[in-house]
Amino acid sequence: MYQPAITGHGVFTPTQSITNDELVVAFNAYADLWNAEHAEAIAAGEVEAKPQSSSDFIFNASGIEQRYVLDKAGVLDPTRMFPALPARDDEQPSYMAEMAVDACGKALKMAGIDAGEIDLVICAASNHERAYPAIAIEIQQLLGCAGFGFDMNVACSSATFGIQAAADMVRAGSVRRALVVCPEICSGHLEWRDRDCHFIFGDVCTAVVLERSEDAKGARFDVISTRCATQFSNNIRNNNGFLRRTHDQMDDRREMQFMQNGRKVFKEVLPMVSTHIAEHMDDAGWAAGDLKRLWLHQANKTMNDFIGKKVLGRVPEEGEQPNILQDYANTSSAGSIIAFSKHSDDLTPGDKGVICSFGAGYSVGSVLIERA
Ligand code: COA
């Protein structure tokens, strides 16, 4: 058995961003157009008028201030309200693979290894651009990695589940070096025309390199223990799937985009996650006082404040539980890894931390790491 370690990480951030104010202006213009178009039905009481969105609501309910997207113009066009990403022919790299190459390049550089030394690529994300061939295999080919690759989908928990899979393989010796990459084009499955959720998501890609601790060329985080759990729930759901045509449902349907019962998610996921982290740490012999940092899934500031307080047994101090959601919004599986990537360099040997993601499924994954 080998000790797995995270030796590199990287983030691809799109160049375009949308502030809450910009988003709300576009949404309200869309709502006005829709209401004008349906004025008669609204007046007859047959349909409800679309209410306006508000920047204050968004910030107060979520902590989000802006989000990065691959295409801003399409999202902010009130007659469109979703990104325009032109179809690419089969000879061009897919959007997800292109983002992945950037993030993986940064992670490989940090680890000080060549792509050819990687023998496993896991593309772990909440949606994949096509059914097959796997995006991971395309990334493997574009980077020039050896070995094999496969796609994984555990929604917002994809990164930690991917890290567990890779760490277990490094530990067992079936692979020597792995990339776990999370390209998230959340703008593609978000319903920008629904004010209850239009502010939630953004686009990004993260990558981490895992290898044997003994192979590390620079600073590393040993993966001490991983734990994953799932429990079925319909409260975060997307019905888009390969049987859509067979259901005669090719029209523009609400349930083919992200849907959630936010309040229920909030109530049910919080205790699940707090208990999960506490039990995982307890079984590893870690006390709350041993923790230097918590890198949590980035969906909602209040949610993270609650989990941080529950896990530490006190209000987290500045920097102990860093949030990036104010800048990136919810980036599904990538959120906890962005937080880790941007807020881990200052840790010193012996410092312990937890990466934890949670979301649809429900799913929760925790990774206990120690700076070495
Ligand atoms: N602008 C203005 N008002 C809005 C609005 C908007 N954009 N969106 C909703 N509202 C209204 C609602 O209609 C509701 O009005 P009502 O009280 O008259 O019915 C009110 O604001 C409160 O809405 P609610 O949905 O209960 O807000 P919330 O405080 O629960 O916050 C979330 C919404 C989504 C931010 C929050 O529930 C959340 O973060 N949940 C967990 C999400 C999560 O982790 N999901 C995982 C995804 S991977």
C-alpha cells in the first residue's frame, strides 16, 4: 500500500463574469417581455405574472456577488436567457476538455510532472457534454497522458468522490499518478428564466494531481482518509436524459434544467453534512481542535457558516473556512476545490484540513488531508 498525496492543483476561470446587478437587469427585462406577451392570460387569471428579481435578495439569500460564465451575451439577452456555445465539429476539442486542459496544465506544473507520467484521468462533473466517448479519454489524449480515463457524475460531490476513487487506486498501486478534473459548465443546465434559481451557478474547471507521497517533488497534502455517502432525494433534480426523445419531450421544458426545493435542501443537507464530517473526523482520531481549515462546497454562505460552526464547535475565525462563492457562485463539484486551491498554500507541515462537497443525490464526500 502507498500513501496517496495531492501534489498539484489548478483552476481555469472563464474571462467573462456577470454581476448580480447585470443579471437582475436582464432577468427583469425578460420578465417584462414575458408578462407583456401573456398580458391577456395574466389579466384573466390563467397564468401568474413573472415577478421581478432583486440583487439584494440574491446577496442576502446566498452570499453570491457575481459568477463567471463561458458566454455572457447569451445569458443576458432577454430574448434568449441561456449561453450561446456554438456546436463544435468532432475534430475540435469539446468545451469541457478545453477547460480541463487549462486547469490540468496548472496542476501538472505545480506537481512538477509531465502529462505523460499520468496514468489515470477522472473527469468528475455534474454534467457531461456528450454520452460517449468519455470526456476523460479526450482529456487524456489532448494532454498526452498514459493509462486510462473515465467520466464520473455525482453532481456537486463529483470532485471528492473522484478524489476517493483516485486515492484508492494510488494507495493500491493500480495507478501511480492521477488527475481528477472537474469542468463545470453550470450555465448550460441552469434555468436563467426562473428567479428562484437564476443567480445560483457559474462556470469553472478545477484539477488536482494525486500521486504516491514518496514521489512528490514539492509540497504536498497527504490524503489521510476519504469518505462518501449518498441518500436518494428528488429535491435537486434534472430530468434531461438520453431517453428524452423516446418520451416525446423534445420541447422547451422546465424540468430539463436544474430544479431544486432550496429550503428543503437547506434543512436536510445541513445535518447530513455536519454529522458526516464529525463522524469521519472522529473515526480518524481527529478532534475539532486539530483542524486548521475547512474547504466546503460553495452553494450558500449561511449554509457554510452553519456547517463550520457545527464542525468546529464555535464560530470559525477569519480564513478558517474560506468562501469563494461570492466571486464564483455555486460551481457544483468544483467549489470546494477552488476554495482549496486558492486558500491552502499558507498551511505548514502537520496542518490538517477537510475538503467537503455535498449536493444532489443527496451526496456528501469528505477528504481528510494533512500538509507534509
Ligand atoms: N428575487 C427576489 N425574490 C426572490 C427571488 C429573487 N431572485 N427568488 C425567490 N424570491 C422570493 C421567493 O419567491 C420567496 O417569496 P415568498 O416568501 O413570497 O414565497 C422569498 O423570496 C424567499 O424565497 P426562498 O426560496 O424561500 O429563499 P431562501 O432564503 O430559501 O433562499 C436559496 C433560496 C436557493 C438561496 C436557498 O434556499 C439555498 O441556498 N438552498 C440550498 C441550495 C443548495 O445548496 N443547493 C445545492 C445546489 S447544488
